[in-house]
Amino acid sequence: MSVEKRLIVSLMGPTGVGKTDLAIELYKNLDINIISVDSVQIYKHLNIGSGKPSSNVLDKYPHDLIDILRPNESYSTSQFQDDVIDSIRKAFQTKKIPFLVGGTMMYFHHLVNGISKLPSVDSQIRLRVKEEFEDKGVHAMYKYLEKIDKDSSIKIHQNDTQRIKRAIEVFLATGKELSKWQAENKKETNQIISESNLIQIAIKPHDKDLHRENIAKRFKGMIDAGLIEEVEGILERKGMSSNSQSMKSVGYRQVCEYLKGDYSLDDMIDKGINSTRQLAKRQMTWMRNWKNLIFVENNSSLISSVKDLILKNS
């Protein structure tokens, strides 16, 4: 295989569709290096609510980019791009196929399509925005973003603290909307991606109603497995609060709100299930609009179908 056309495989899909199980089965049969594309599993201690493989499983089937951050640290798609490119290079050096698996669509999007070059923001503006978030809350700041940069607000989820902050920071620093900066600056795709044979695979649920039921069972299972206690332990760690980026993810956010007394246990479980279903719906919307995506269903032939795709392109 020529250097220019070394194989990279990506596997995406909605939450709870079986991506991790498939990656592990493929690891048993193919010479792959699993690279996690998950904005929650990057955090240490966020184990149950992220659906992270157990430490025993990770010992047998290693995943890059899991447990790389403390839960009070922030992370961006540009940092992910740097880290994933490093992992891809290491896989190539060891003659393995980089196998990217996860459900964080923004990470996949920026990796495949590139990231616009944006202006830097000085520390005073960052501090000002951070203090305003702590004082007013994410809902009020999202409303502010809608006023100053409507196009960005449409693309950013109203609970995505990090991206809301970034858009406001850019506007305050430059007087120009983030959406305009992104439109005017040509995105640069990393050379290692553009010069490789990237096969993009997506799992879609074989039965939508069954998938919805599985999401409910999965979240209730996380509660039974100790998700509430996990969150309590994380919040006790130095530098942590419910406003930390890691605690804004689906499941963790609802448990934090429950611990603050915002609603009952049953209401929290219902909200967690509904938010997870909404996340899965957004992930499917991303995938339906994705170019060059090969869809496979999570049925009995899933493993052989994906294995054949990889071998055909190796």
C-alpha cells in the first residue's frame, strides 16, 4: 500500500447502538488501533455515565484518547484534532489500521472537513466571559449569543457551555461574529487525513423503537450501577463543580441537577432518558447529512459486514 493511501477507518453512530462492542470484536480479528472519538470518555473518573469500557476491557483492548484529562479540565475540537493525528501516526508506525470509533460528531466533522483558523482571545476576555457564565448561567448566556450571533446559536446546542463561551469570546475580542470568521476563513484539512484512504462507516439502528427502549434500559442500568454516586465523588474533587465542562454532558448534567434538588429521582431518570434520546436523534441528523458515509445496520451480520469493508480496502 502506498504511503499516500494508507487506510484509516472511522466508525460512528448514535449512542447505545453498539459501537464499542463492534470495535472490540474487530480488534480480535484485525490489526487495528482503536482510537476513541468521545468527548466524555476523555475524562478520568467519568466511567458509568459515559459508557466507558471497564478497565479490564481496556487492558485487553486498548483505546487511545480515553482517560486523558482530569474532570475539571477543558478540551476543544482543535485539541482533539492534534491528539487524534498523533494517534493515527503512531498506528501507522506500528503497521496498524487507525480505527476511530465514537459518537462525538463535531470531532469527526472537524477531523474530516478541517477547522477554520480563528483569532486568539486574550485571558482578560476569557475571564470576563467565565465570570458572566458563573453569575448568569448558561441559559442567559445562550440568549445573549442569540442576540449577537444568531447563525452560531443555531448550530450550537443551548447546553454546550464550551462552544457558547468560545463564540461570545470571539465576538467580544473582535467585534465580529464567530459564524462570519468561520465563513471567511478557509478550513484546512490535516494532510495525514487528505492523503489517506479514509473509509467512513456509520451504524444505524435496525429497529428505531427497540433502540429507544435500549436507551431507556441503558440509562436505568447506569443509575443502578452507581451513576449518582459516581457524580457525587467527582464533584468532591478539587476544582470541580457542576459548571465544569465534563458535567455538562448528557446524563451527568441531569444527575448534577438532581443533586442540587431541582427535581426528584424519577424526574431525573426521565430527563436523562429523554436527553439521551434527543442526543441520538441529533447524531442521526448529522449522519444523514454526511458525505461519503457507508451505512450498516446493527443486525446479526454487522461484524462481518464491517470486517469485509475494511479488508476490501486494506
